[in-house]
Amino acid sequence: VSGSNQALGHLGFVEAQAGQAEAAEAILEKLAQIARTEYVARSWLGAIHLALGHLDRAATGLRRAHAEGDWELGWAASDPRWDPLRGKIPGF
């Protein structure tokens, strides 16, 4: 896993939370391009979508992350980033 991909994922989440939707969307695009040739954790993409208010896309990202065994989901139960999805996705 590239550290720069992880940093981009976290930056995209922060940009979205700060109301910088255009910057967050640009980071999503960049991560999608990177994902064509190397691993990008779905949890990062899901977190950005969640911060942008795209609950359906965030849920899809979370499900894919789970299916892929995304190690970052080990903290999902206590990670407040995911609070808006709690109770909206069966089993989460």
C-alpha cells in the first residue's frame, strides 16, 4: 500500500469535511486513476464519499472494503468517521 495513496485518502476526507467538495472530488478522481494500476483501500474512497454526504457511495465503498479485507476496517467500530452510516447498513 502506497503511503501517498493513504495520505491522499485522508486529505480527501479532510477537504470534504472542510466543505471543499471540489478538492475532495478531484482527489477521488486521482485515487480512481491510481487504483487502475495499484491498490487503493476502498475505505479511503468510502470515507471521502461519506464526508461529501454521498451515503450510498460510502456504503458501497464500505462493503467493497469489507469484501477485500481492507485492514483499515479493523478500527471501523470505534472510528467516528463512520458514525453517519451506523444503523443504516445492516450489520454495521
